[in-house]
Amino acid sequence: MFKGAYTALVTPFKDNAVDETKLRELIEFQITNKISGLVPCGTTGESATLTYEEHKMVVETTISAAAKRVPVIAGTGSNSTEETIELTKHAEEAGADAALLITPYYNKPTQEGLYLHYKQVAESVNIPILLYNVPGRTSVDMLPETVARLSTIDNIVGIKDATANMETAGWIKNLCGDSFSLLSGDDATTLPFMAVGGDGVISVVSNVAPQEMSSLCSSFLAGDTESARRLHCQLLPLNKALFLETNPIPVKAALHLMGKISEEIRLPLTILSEKNRDQLRTALEELKITL
């Protein structure tokens, strides 16, 4: 069971190459600030523009730098089932604790196609698998009934649900039970998501504020709902600022303002516009994040 706050890591670049030194430094920053786990090569990690070699290197580097101190859930999804199997096998061989598989994008599969895609991948590996549903990115929505079918496969152990739909989260919990990890993929609704049965979040915001997001989740799981609510309210301005433009544009800008990475991002994404930079800076300062 995966619980708590897991950071959807950015991939730092320098001169259009992965900056391994900065990636390792980011991982140390995360672990020092009590994050529950790390998720490389997801949407926030710009997986869509990484080469196979870069993708595998980022996964391997994260596993190496984490050194078993926290779990590593490697993003290995694609819109090709065979490609997904290849990347998931690599994550397993590299020593990842689990794999996160996005629903196939662009193809727009049916619910049966989604089921068969995940079933085939799961049967090809032994590593635990978390499903990832983000219809705003993929143009396909995996229904709770399909999630429930997939939850009966032994090594499909949870889901990152980024719908921000509390009814959907409730149905997944109702249909799949407490042994199936239910992680939010939408930072701003982490608290209400946990209130309807969620176990935590795979977070963009925790790239910047790992201690605060981790404390929100751990407080709620410990029954301290008042502390969780207070942290939820404190994080709202930063949640808003980090999604002023397409993720991961703002979070890379924030980490750059904090002096942690270059703001470099790969086309077709571009760096944060000046009109939104002041709002981001203000949100960081309000949370007393050192710039």
C-alpha cells in the first residue's frame, strides 16, 4: 500500500541534456524534507520529450540517489502497449519499487482496450503497477468500473487519479477496497480527495514544498484533520500559481527562482511568461520559501 505524499519529479536540463547533478540534488532536498516517495518520468518530468536513453537514465539515477530511503515509482506509461512493457521491464530490472502507467493518450481506446492494455503489461512483469488517469491530458477517462476490473489483477495495486472528481474517487474506493492505493493527481484537491478515502497524492507542488505537502498527508492519515486543513489553506496560493500555465512550466520556474535548477524546458513547452512570474514569486514568498 502506497500512502502519503510522493513527488512527481521535474527533470532538470542543462544545454538540452539531463542535468544529473541537479537531479541528485533535488532528490536529496526531497528526502531531507520527509517526502514519502519519488516519481520520476511522469508528466511533470517531461517524459514525452525524453529519449529512451534519457528516460532510463533518469529512472536509474533516481533509484541510485534514493538508495532505498524512500520508494521510487517509475513513470513507464506510453500510448503503445509494447513500448510500455519495455519501459516497465526496465524499471523492474533497475530496482524501482513500482511503475506508474498513464492511460494511452491520442489513441482514445475503449474501456475494454484500457483493460486489455493494462492486463497485458501487468502479465509481462512482476513489479507493482499503479494506474494513472488524467483525462485532461489524454482525452480518455478510465471509469471506476474499469479500475475495479483491473484491481483484481495481483500486481495492479493502486491508481493516481487526476480527475479532481470526488465522486469518482469515492466510487474507486467503494469498488476496489482499502487494500488498493488511491492517490490524488490534483494538488489543490488533495485534502477533500483524502476525505473520501484517498491515501495521499502524487504531487507537483511538493517539488517546491515537500515538507508542507508531506505534513498535510501525514496529519490527515494520523487523524489530525485540523492541521491538515490548515496546511491545505496555506498551500492554496502556491497550488494556484503552479498551474497558471501548463505543468511543468511554473514548477520549473519556481525551482529556478529557488536556485535549484535551470529553468530550461523542452519545446513545445516554453518558460513561464513574465505576466505570471510575479504571482508565482508572491506565492513562494507567502509560504516563506527562500528565493
